[in-house]
Amino acid sequence: MMRNNNLKRREPLTDTQLLLTITICIFFAMYGLAMLVWGGGFLRFQQVFDMLNNNAALIIVACGLTIVMIGGGIDISVGGVTALVVMSCIVHMNNGGSIVTAALLAVGIGLCFGLVHGFLISYLEIQPFIITLAGMFFARGMTTIVSLEPQKIAHEGFKALMKTKIEIPWLGYVAKKGNLIPARMEIGVVVALVVLIVVFIMLKKTRLGRGFYAIGGNSQSALMLGVNVKRTRFLSYLISGLLSGIAGFVFMMHTGAGNATNAAGAEMNAIASAIIGGTLLSGGVGNVIGTFFGVLTLTTIKAIVTTSGLRDPWWQSITTGAMLCFFILLQSVVLSQRAKKKAKAKELLKE
């Protein structure tokens, strides 16, 4: 028996796997460059934990948006829903509510928005951009109605929850005085990572997850294969709404304050993170692990800009826009070249 017969044939990378690999490589290259050039905080594990602490809510929101975008849709209401959840929960707890009822309120608000958006988009076939834009304005307006003034959490139990940190001493660093400063991670990061893992398993292992890819790739073909397109699309918006509610609660755990501008721009950052992570706006391609690295890449860019001395907010916007354009162009070039190779291979097989 020939030796080659014992070797397993390597399967080519799918579009999702290829874009995920590119994103991960770019992130590590960018972070490694930051360590070499700027050093300082980039050399400590706490820098990565701070990135996660500050962006736990964004990771959750971006997971929901990734599901919607894989299914060929869009949801720009997530930032408004997050702000409404934060304000509603703070007012609720400051007026005698408990942490449990506040968490249920957060989930309920998110599910209500997801339910309405999913029904109008999936069953009434209204354009998702219009519906979620209306949802964003409605959520922002409701946030102001809940409270005109900025609110700060006064619930002692919740304050204790906010102060709770997971310490990892062996990833800490030694300060100038010689004492060990352990790496600290907030509870919200644990919630975000759990959500990430659950969504990853759902997309990878379940029939519903495969359905999202199917309707995003070609809804007519998915229908012919027996996928309930309307129900699947409805569930994508329902899950996005649910995750926006959870993100609002996590955001509140990080800031402890609420106002009408909470999570401003979160929807754009989530979309940018998903695109950088390899999710296509056209649908059918994407991965939440890529989205996770997209969030880290976006945060690393902002940290590099700040460390470079460009502290004005517009520099972060400029670099984010430039990086987003770069990734969209990179995706287009890579996928077009891949499509040409597949076409050539088919022609050779015909000959």
C-alpha cells in the first residue's frame, strides 16, 4: 500500500475559516507590533483584561449582530436597546427593586424589541434597516422618558457586585515598589465569554445555526432544503434582542451609571467588529470567534492611537474607518481570488 493512501486528504478552508484565520493573524501581528514599539502597558496581561473589561458589553452585542448578519440582515437598534436597559434597571433598583428583578427586566426589554423586529422583518417582510432604525430612535426616546436626568446606581448589593473582581495572580506584574499586582477581570467578562461560547456552539453544532448560514447564503435554496426561512430569520432578531438586553445589564455592571448617551455608537462598533472578524454584510459567512478578535483588534487600534499621543476623539474615528475599509477591501480581494480559483478548477475538471 502506498504511503499516500495512509495520509488523510486535507480539506480546503471554508470562506468563514479563511477570513477568521486572517483576522486572528492580523490581531496578533498588530498587538505584537504594539508590544515592540510602545511597550509599557502592552507588555502586561492586564492590558488585555482591561480591553475585555471595557468591552464585555460590546462583545455580547456583537455576537447578536453576527448572528443577524450571517442570516443576511442588519440590526442597528442594539445600542439604543442597551441604553434603555441600563436606565430602566438603574431606576428600578434605586426604587427598591432587586438585582434578580433588574436582570429579568433587562432580558424582558431585549426580548420585546427582538420580538417586534423579528415579526415585522420576517413575517411582514419590511426592510430590516428601516425597522431597526425606528427601533433605535424609539429606544433612545424611551430612555429619556424613563429619566431625563443621568442616574447613578445606589443599590448596595449591586455596588458590591460591581466591585467583585476575579484575580489571577500568576498573570499579574510586579510594581515599582516590589509588590505583586494581580491581573483583574470583571464578572461581566465571564458573562461575555459564556455568551460567546454558547453562540459559537449554536452556530457550529445546531440545526438552527446551520439555518442562519443557509438563509444568509441563499434564502431560496434554503427554503428548497426545508429550512423555515421566516422562522429562522425571526429567531435571529429575537436572539439579537435578547443579547442586547444582557449587554445592557453587563454595561451597567461596568459603569454603574445611566444616561441617554449610554452605548452611543455601540451598533456601529459591533458592526465594525463583525466585519473585521470576517462576517460579510451579504450574509452566509461569519464566525463569533472572529467577531471576538474583531473587538480586540478595534480596541487595540484605539489603544495604539491613544498611546501615540493622538488623544483627540476624531483620530480614533479616522483610524477605525480606515481599518474597516482595509478589512472590507481585503475580504473582497481574498474571496474574489478564491472564487476565480474555484472556477478554474471546475473548468479543468470539465476538460
